[in-house]
Amino acid sequence: MSSDLVGKNFPVGIAPTSGGVLERPKSERDARLMRMRDMEDNLLETSLETLTDALAWNEFSPEDLRQEVIATLPEEEAKRRRTALAANLPAGSAPVGLKIASNFVAGVMKARAATAPVPGSGGPLVIINLPAPVSKDIAEGRKEYPVIDVE
């Protein structure tokens, strides 16, 4: 999908295709699936932002993560530092939202990988078993090997 279409809101029932063209769904079922995919994309984006903020826990000193300092910051930076602070807590004390975001991202990525076609394959995977290669002489019976008596 072209990058200029990512994150855009489209009228209900219209979605961008992989070629960047807007298309209408063919049925009500397709329209529902498109809306569900839209919701999934929005949740995935939010979860990835949360995880990105959580992974920034080591960018801040303990003094930067004090509540008094966070209260003086603009909303976006305060949110980022609160998330980093939560990621710095022991697992038992951390908010469940970090675990939910992590599980959601892992699940969506796994589901999308399972349904995505294998890159570079033009169709189904076909395995062909061939006999071991032999020389032309052996294949036509012209070459003979000496027979040795073994006692």
C-alpha cells in the first residue's frame, strides 16, 4: 500500500488496495471485514506506540521520571515518560496495559504472517523428487564394472 494512504480515514465501505487504489467492497461481509481490519490497524498502531514508549525506559534517569518533573511537561512527553516509568517497574507492579499491548502486537503479527503469501513464490509450494544422477554410460548399460568374488 502506498505510504500516503496509510493512517488516512476513508469513507465507510471504501478502502485502499495494495496498489493504492480505492475500491468498494463487493459484499456486506467484505465491508465488515474492511472495518474490522481498520480497527485492528488502529489498535496495532496504538499498541506499537505504547511499546515504543515503554522501550524508552533506559533513556531517562530516575530524576527525569519523578512525578513532579512529569507534571511540568507537555502532554505527549508526559505520556511517554509515564509509560517509560511503568516499564521500569517490576513485572508484578507494572500496569497490565503493557502486557496487553505486547500480546496484541504479537498476535496480530503472527496472524498476518500466517495469512500472508510466501514472498517470491508464484503459487503453491511443489516438491519434486528426482532419482540420483547417473552417467550416460551407466544409464544406457554400456559400462560394466568388474565382478569380484568375496570369500
